[in-house]
Amino acid sequence: MGIECRRREFRERQPILLQVPAPAVLPRKAYTIEEAAEVLDGGRNTIMRLIEEKRLRTVRCGKRVIIPVVAVDDFLAAPNPEDTG
């Protein structure tokens, strides 16, 4: 009586791919000062000057200052006071 050895064949394990839905991209409602500067192709100081001159509306969110997208759109649609002269 001999000992019977069984040879096991191992299959390569395939990685399990889970299909996770991509996170929904929410539409932008507001920009930070830096983001608004990038959108308007200007600098942070330019955005701060526009805010001080009340040409660009802001909203305070705690200590943060944010600029609504609508305010940027309104600024772009308004006539430029520097052009009249």
C-alpha cells in the first residue's frame, strides 16, 4: 500500500474587476478667488481690486470668500466702464 499523491493543478486567478460608476460631476456654483482669476485670465490682485470696486459680487462662507458663477457671468456681460471715455 503506497501513499497516493494527488497533484493539484492551480488555475491562475483572474483579478475581479468591479464596475464602479464614475462619480457624477456637479455643475460649478461658485469659484474661489484663485479659480475666478484663472477663469478671467487675470491675477489674484485683479480679482481683489474688482471686488473692492464692487464690480464683482462675492459671498462669504465662514472665513472663505467665494464668487458665484453668476457673478462672473454678470461681470463679463456688463459694459466695461474703462471703455467709455
